[in-house]
Amino acid sequence: MAGVMRRLGLALAVPLLLIAACGEKKADKPPSAPVITEGPSAAPVTDPAATAAAMSDADLAGQVLMPYAYGNDATAVDKTSAAGNRNLAGVDTPAEMVAKFRLGGLILVGFTAQDPTGSTNPATNVENPQQVRKLTDGLQTAARQAGLPPLTIGTDQEYGVVTRITQGVTALPSAMAAGAAGNPALTEAAWRAAGEELSAMGITVDFAPDADTLGPPANTVIGSRSFGGDARANAEQVAAAVRGLQSAGVTAGLKHFPGHGHTSGDSHATLPVVAQTAAQWRAQDLPPFQAGVRAGAGVVMSGHLDVQALDRGTPATFSHKVMTDELRGTLKYTGVAITDAMNMPPAMTWPAGEAAVRALNAGNDMLLMPPDIAGARDGILAGLKSGELPRGRLVEAVTRILTLKSRAGAGKGLDVVGAPAHQQAVAALDAAAVTVLRGSCRGPLLTGPITVTAAESREVARGNLVRALQAAGAKVQAAGGQVVHLVGYGDSRADLEPGAAVTVMMDTPYLLASADSPTLIATYSSSKLSLTALAGVLAGKAKASGRSPVAVPGLPPSACQ
């Protein structure tokens, strides 16, 4: 962020505010950034608490808002995007939205059909690294021209099934693949690579890693987004991902506190019930969040969840018991707490203004994707005037936000995106993740010609595996060879290929329990590097060292260990 602040003519040189610390131990104080005063920015921020306390009510209200916008450019958008922005915010462009509402942040979003979070992302404003960098630069310019602190610019780059920027980046495998690899050092290196690429694109916060511990197989909304079903193992992975991201200057955002893994409900559609006892929650869900906080995560995202052992009937986002007593009290967390998307049904029980006040009073510091930006802002202002929302609570939230802005590092140039060193770091993680759950573990797993099959929607993955097999020296033909069949996210028994020599699951491995193939393999991911690692195993050039991080009925975690 230091490089961004120099461009914007505004620096945040601050004393440490115990951001994201845990327990009684205080983090080291970061070096102060130089104070630069040129340009139309407000007075240099050298004391976040004093600056927040001196802000107008309107500026305080704006700083806690992080909406999305339509359009892939800050100032030049097409008619459809302009219409979307007018409906959402009464303006034509993202830049005008920043200025009108005095925004503290903006989230970059993208819609794809096979994405469990797709219903909350009606817009797509990310295409490729060059476009994203131009957009983020334009947004920061808008903030500078409005006399605002630099924006917090976030996105959901979890990799796997929830990946916003797909073109041109080094694609990590899903979190579950890292859980299968079981090597936190590889996870940290891969996420450092991811952080360097996100920082180069102007992203300051990544809403990742997913710290949920996976419970029932029916939990498809989390699925492979989780590192697995073992809370202790997940804790190590979460901490490694946080360290990797933040060492590259991008703030990590843990989600979905207090834990979305032990429910089959989807908070994008309804209010899921988490029926664990308090003791079960502390043993099964709390450890990964605790580890992420200890690793220094700058953001924790709430979940719209009815965790009955903590506050029955109240969505966690709106629960003081969860977001203050547990997050601030039990975990000693002092960083920024942000809501999950406020345009999800459990958060839309109340009008936007009332929901905003409820979320802030519960202990959240930022409101993500409010469905009615003006309504949320006006509700905050009305709450301040009536006393329903104490001004001190809002000042506290903005103080944390201003402090967070000072933590992001200076981004490197776009030439780091897709760099060979990043490819190597991620390839090592992919290779360690490949898991044979049934079949041979020595030599080539197939002899003779190979035919790769998959559903039509998986043609990209099929083509990548074909090319990787050919590069590994295997003979591949269109038909008549031993069949390697690919299945992935959303597939069912009907998508299996009876008689296939090898069935490969590119998401959670549960479906392998229904396959009749003599060889069953999980990659947990359909990325190009994951399929390259798979080709190495099939061709006998690499060992499948992964272990399934979730239990698959009738199958061992690995047939090779």
C-alpha cells in the first residue's frame, strides 16, 4: 500500500492499534510511511483514532461501507453498467459512487454459473490483471480527488470454485487440495505468490482463506473451499495461508466466523442452523479462526448463521454475543470485522438502514455489499442522531479501518503475475495434493493409449489433461484407449463413466465412493497446474502423496500410505 499511498498523495503513518493481535502479545510496530501532502487530499493521517473522531457523520458512515459496483472501469462504463449503478447508488460510474458516499472500500466481483456464491454477485467487473489494475488505480484516484483516505479494495480470490480473477493469474488449487497436501510450508509459499499477484493488481484485501471446518458432505456451499474436516490440521493451513498473503502486503480475511462448516444450509439462500453444542463448536470450529487471528489476519468476516449454542435464533452477523463477546473477547481479536454480503437473504430481514445499525452494534466494522447503499448510509446517520448507534462505536470501527489501510505493502509491477517462480511454488502444492484413494501407487497407472473423457462443460479441464499427458510422454487418443474420466464440482452419479479405468474427482472426493473404476484419484481442483500434477502421477513420473482431508465412505484417506 505504500506505493499506492505515494501515488495518491496521502500516507497513513500510524501507531499500531493492536491490529489483528491475539491474547496479550502485541504485534511489532510497522515502520511509519512518509507523510506526503500534495494533491487535494485531506490532512495527512498520523493518528487514526483522532482522525476518525474528527470526521463528519457522513464521512464516518461512508468509511464503513464496502459496496460493489457495475463496470470494469472507474470512470467509463457502458449503458448497462451505468443503469446498474444508478439503480444501486444513483450514479453512473464506480468513481462517482466513491465520491458520493465517501466510501471506505469497494469489492470487485464476478459472476460464474458454477460458483456457490454467484447469487450475490450480479455484476462482473474483473477480466484480467491489466484491466483490474487500471480499475483499482482509477478507484484510488477517485478517492484521492474526493479528499478521502485510500480505499480498501477487496475481492473473493479463494481459488477453486470461488475465484474472481481467472485470466492470466497463477491459479492456486482449492483449499481442500492444500489440506490433502498437508504441508503448511507449501501452502504459505503458494499464498505468498497469490498475494504478490493480487497486490500488483491493486487488491488490498483478499477475503480468504476459508477457515471453516467441514462437517457433513451435504455442505456443498463450503465444500472444497475448506481445508478439510480436521480442525487442528485446518488451523495450521489457515495460519500458513494468512502468513503467505500478508507477507506479500495483502490483508487476509478469515471467513465465515463463527464457522459455516457444520451445516448443510446455504446462507446465500436461507439462514443455516448450526446445531453443535458450545463444546463441539470450540473443538471443531474455533481452532482455525484462532490460528488465523494469531497469525495476524487483518480481517475476519462474519457468517449469516444461526449458531444455536452461542445465540439461538440470531444470525451471527447481528449477534453481539458472537461478534463482540466471542470474537473480541474469546479470541482477543482487534482487527477489522466485516459482514458477509448484506444482500444475502438472512441479512435482508430488515431494511438496509436498520440492518446496517444492527450489524455495527453487534461489533462489525465494515458492511459488505449493502443492497441499498443510500439506505444503509441514511440508516447509520439516523442511528447516530437518535443515539441508537453510539458515535463511539462508529469511531472505533473507522479507527480500525484507517489502521488497516496502513498495513498493505507496496505492490510490485504486473510482470510478477504468472511469473515462473509463482508457477513453481503453486505446482509444488498441486503435486503434493494428488491422492490415490484406490489403485496402484507405483509406476505408470495405465499402459497403452489413454482416452480422456468428461462432461461437455469440462472441456477446458479435459483439454488441459490431454496436453499434460502428452507432455509427460503418454499416448492419448480420441477414442478406444483406457478411459480417464473427469468429474468435478456439482457432478453426481449420473456424471460418472461406467467402466472407466480411472475416475478423477476435481472437487470434494465424496463422489468417488460411487465410482466403479479400479483406480480412483482426487485432485480437489481443476486448475491447469492440478491437472499437470495428475498427469505426472498417471504417467508414473510422480508419486501421489496426498491424503484426503475428509472421510469418503468405503475408501481410505490414501491407498498409497
